[in-house]
Amino acid sequence: MNNVKKITDGIFWIGGSDRRLARFENIFPIPEGVSYNSYFIDDEKTAVFDTADITVADQYIENLKTALNGRKLDYLVVLHMEPDHCSLIDKVTALFPEVTVVGGKQTFVFMEQFFPESKDYNKLEVKEGDSLSTGAHTFNFVSAPMVHWPEVLFAYDATTKALLSADAFGTFGALDGGIFADEYDFEKQFLDSSRRYYANIVGKYGVQVQAVLKKAAGLDIQLILPLHGPVWRKDLNVILEKYQKWSTYQSESDGVIVVYGSLYGHTASAAEKVASSMRDKGALDVKVYDVSGTDVSYLIGEVWRAKKIVLMCPTYNGGIYPPMEAFINDMIALGVQNRTFALAQNGTWAPVTGKMMSEKLTNLKNVNILENVLTIKSALGTKDLEALDSFTDAICKA
């Protein structure tokens, strides 16, 4: 059954949702599923902006045929060449061999890498400042390199004031019948997924996101149409303000996350005590995570949310506990900034991870690494309570 949804005059959603995929990019768990958005323009000339992932091919093609209602497809506009959005280019061009494929110079380089036959497509190459008219709609192209691939374009429709934003402003999460953000309680149903999506996939490219946000500030935007997640038609400032914070590496709260590694439960017990001590001192936003049992993408999402990060790590083979080291390496790879770190180390005969973690964290920009390191030998005991009190004091006051 087709599932075509009207967004505004002449623009329709023809995407699909995938609730079977276990991991996005085969890395990030998505128990909430994911949507693949594609947009159909019903005008004097017809157009489609991006296709979808192969997993929703049947639904997508049915939607497209329904939207066309027997008409030919004039333009296939490719804003982003990542396979979750471009996988059906070959199927669409096979159905409509006379279609003109629109994209940037690098778009077509990537296209031939994925689809060698695309060298024979009818092509229209565009760049920033160029426009495409379909009749009543005129789409102006905006370059958005490294948000989060180098070929990315945005398109702004001067008629409806809609910004087609590629992967920007997207989120994990299948759509439950509604396509608009205001049809959901966004904060409860999508915010954590949106933050986790941004932090893990786009997070490294804050400078590039800032550049695009500055361009967008000069446009009268009334609709945001991303390639994942719901469409924004109301309260656009909600997502725009989040992107402003996320792309400048500013935390959303003064919260604390306590991330521990524990072989046999002793560091885990100490982490609970640290969290309890901070609560007793008035810290209301404290979350505790087992680094071995929590997928690192969720931890990264929490790093983007919270201001303070407590890392509690045992020595393992003379080094940092491997899951903790992987978490720190991910923070370095994604360019985390503007955070306060507190470190605790545990070791029966060689508690040395405080220094090791501190050395790795110095690769991050503008971070505060507290000098007070909590050292535990095997298990936290009454002898350690004064040191623990001093440790949590320093975190709360930081």
C-alpha cells in the first residue's frame, strides 16, 4: 500500500521507515528504527529529491509511482550520495531513463563509483548559487561540504520557504505514521536519538555545521526537510538551537555522567558511591554507565549533553581497560571540546590509569581535567571515604 504524505503545496514525502535494521552504518544500534526521507515535487515539471535505502525499495517505488500518477519524472536531484539515500538511483533511472539527474561535481564522481552506468545518465551539474525551477517552485542550491560528506548540497525553495537539508537536522527513529515533528513529543520521543545521531555522525564537523548555519540564517526558513526523522514545520528554533549548541560543543546541561569499567564489580560499586555522594551534595543530573555494557554511541550522545564526565577505570594488562580506552578514543576522533573530566583509577597492585587517561584526554581542545584523581586499591573502603569526599567536592564545584 502506498504511503504518500503531503508536506505543503506541491511537496510530498515519499519515504519509508525501517524497523528491522539492527545497526545504522553497521555500527550504531537503532532499536528505535530509522526513516529514509525522499521528497516529491508535483509541479509543471516533476522532481524527486534523493531516493532511499535498498531496505525500503518496494515501498519507495510504490510511493513514487503513486505520486507521479502516470506522469514522467523530469528531475532526480541528489543532495547526498551516501548509500542510505542513493541506493535506488539505478532503479529510478531504469524506470525513467529520460530523467535528468541533478547534482554537484563531486556528486557525479561518487555516483560513478557506486553506479558505473551513471556516466551515461542525462546530467545537470549545479553548484552553490545555482537554481532549478520546476514551475511554481525554484530551488536554490547551497553547498554544505562535510555535513557530513564532502559533496553535500542543501536546496532552498523560495516559494514554500522549505530547506531540504540532507542529513542535517535528522535523527534516528522510525516514523509512527506522522511525518511532522509537532505530531510527536519531540523531547521525549526523538531528542535523545537526534543528539546521538548528531554526535556520532556529524559531531566531528562542528566548524562545517557552523558555516552552514550562518548561511541558513540569511534565509527565511519555514520548513526543514531532513533525510532522516520528522519534518519541521513549527518551532524550528527547537532544533536550530540544539544544532547551535551541538556544533559549538556546548553542553545542554551542567549534568554529570559517571562512566566506569569494572572487571568484577569493585569499580562499579565505587562508581555508585561517587554518584550517591554527588547527589548528596546537590547534583540533580547524574547518570551512571557501565562502559562495557553500554554501546559507545550512547555514551557519546551523553557527552554532548552533559558538562562533566567522570571516568573510573581499572588497570588492565598494564594499561587502560580496553572498553574505556575505546570510549576515550572515540571522543578524540569526534573532537569533543569544552568539557570537565574527573578521573578515578583502580588497581590491586598498579593503579596507573589516571595518568594514562589524562595524557589521552590532552588531545581534546579546551577541556578541564581535574587534578584530584581518586585512587582505589582493589575495592573502595572506609579508609577511602575522605578521598572520595574530596573527589566529589571537586567535581561538584568545577
